[in-house]
Amino acid sequence: QLQASGGGLVQPGGSLSLSCTASTVSLRYYAVAWHRQAPGKNREWIACINRSDDDRAYLESVKGRFTASRNNAENTVYLQMDSLKPEDTAVYYCAADETEWCGVGVYWGEGTLVTVSS
């Protein structure tokens, strides 16, 4: 239902912009969360953008570096990642809930790999 894209290899300090698109639902009616899973670690929640697009929340370790946004006309949610660090290396996923705020995720997308390395 969802597809995350935009991952790749980037040097420390660099930037990437991830996209989350939906094929069968309109994301304007959904809160969307971003999660990531690093090699050998559990998946962790990193950001949420609410349905009304007037509130966001971030994991402390990415606050000030990552920014979630949405474009309802394009049915896409974005995660702008700046000042990337090697510890940001992970597979990144988006998940959507048809509620005002992010929940456990009714819809999940295929992940996109982000590798931060020199």
C-alpha cells in the first residue's frame, strides 16, 4: 500500500530526502510515521506527522536534523534528513494510520536503505 523511496549512499554530514507514496489510499486522511531498522537492531520509531499537518514529533537523536512534511496534492509524505551520521544507517519505512496522530501503523511500505559512510 505504501512505498518508501529515496534511500542511497551518502557521506557523513550529507543529506537525503525520503518519500512515502501510497497507491490505493489518500494520505491526506492519515497520520504518517517514519521508522527505521539498523543492522542487528530492533526497528525504532523516528518521526510522526499528524493528519492535519500542524504537528510533528521526532526521536530525540534526530530532532533538529530530520524534518517530516507532506504534500497532499502529490499524495506523498517526505522525510528530509540533514547532517547525516553513520549511526543513521538503516532501512527506513513509512507507516500510516487513519487517525489524527500516529499509531501502530495500519499500512506499511517497503523500506528504503540509507547508508551513511565515507
